[in-house]
Amino acid sequence: MSDAAQPTAAEVRAAAEAIKTALDRHLAAVERRSGDDDPAVYEAFNELAAAAEVYDELLYDRYDEVTPFEIPGADDSLPPYEGPDEPHAISVLIRRDYAVAEPQRLLAQAQRVEAAELEEAIGADEDVANTVPGALGILFGEFEPDEIASRHKEFGLEEGDSTLWVTADDEPADPGEWLAAPFEQVDPQRVVCRFDVSAVFDEDDDTDEAEHDDLDLDEGDGPAPSDAGR
């Protein structure tokens, strides 16, 4: 960046003052919070994150220096719930990812299901279970998703990330209304609760445990640091 485009020292100082103000507002909002999803806390958090980002950029542009902290972006979390207090209907959105780890095991399981169906239905297609897409269609048509999740190794599958969202609706949807695009009209402000499962979280825990182990080795035979609150 050229000298002419660099921020002034006064601009950097003003950005630092803005962070202090945002910190005070955030703490005040937390102290007055009315619940886990208090919109005032959410707004104060976003203001603090924005102020920190501006300060970090100006500090780097002016002094080639960075801050030692990082505030997660607002896009990493859902906005506060603004749906009805007593929803008359809910929608449950689930996504589970799998890797086809053992295709032969998958095909063998589908062929067993297909063989049982052939005994009951004349003229069934015997070749469907010989392809991975066909085998998946047979197994997911035969078993409930929760059963496949609990028995995924039997079907040659390896679990990936999964997420479950519960959203509030004013009224139940009309039959067939959303089937063509089931996930396109999700309003984040109507998400009642959300549950995510990912190996990323396990890796974070492993890293923390490794750091704790290193600390134990450095400090001798004292008790390990507590994981409470993580």
C-alpha cells in the first residue's frame, strides 16, 4: 500500500477507541440479557466483531501489525429466533453425509434385500443392486434413515458431517408443497434449535487434550487442567 493510501495514526487510534466502546456495549448487553437468544447481545456481538475487524485492518495497514485475538464472524452462527412463541407446526431438516467406504459390502447388502423382494414380487429388476446408485436406492428405500445411521458400517458407509435443524412454522405445509425443493426456503430466524456433528469438533478436542498433556509433562505430577466449560 502506498503512503498516500495508508490510514493516519489518528484513524487507527479512533478505531481502537471504537473497540473499547463496543466492548463496553457488549458487556452491558450480556449483563442485561433476557435469554440465550437475546437480540441485543447478538447485535452487540456483531458490532464488536465489526469494530475489531476495522481496527485490525487499519493497524496492519499503518504499522504492519496485527491483533492477538480473533472474533468469529457473524455468519458462523444463526441469528436470534424471531418465530412464533407457540408455533403450530415445525419442520425438521436433516442432512447426513456418508462416504461409500466399501462398495462391495454395500452391493451385497442391497442384493440381499433385492433377493428377498424377488421372492414376493414377480418381474422385479434383478440388475438394480449391481450398481452403487441402484444399491443406495434399494437400501434407503428399505430402511429408515436413522437405522442406516446406526448400522452404516454394515452397509459399507463411513459417517461424515451431519446437521439437524428444527424450524417453526405458522401452519403445516400443504401436501406436496415443498417436495421439489425441500431446503430452499429456510428462514434462519425461525430455527428453533440446531445440532451439528462433525469430525472437526473431535479434532479440536484432541488438540486441546494434547496441549493439556504437554502442560502436564512440563509441570510434573500435578493435576491435569479441567476441561469444564468447553
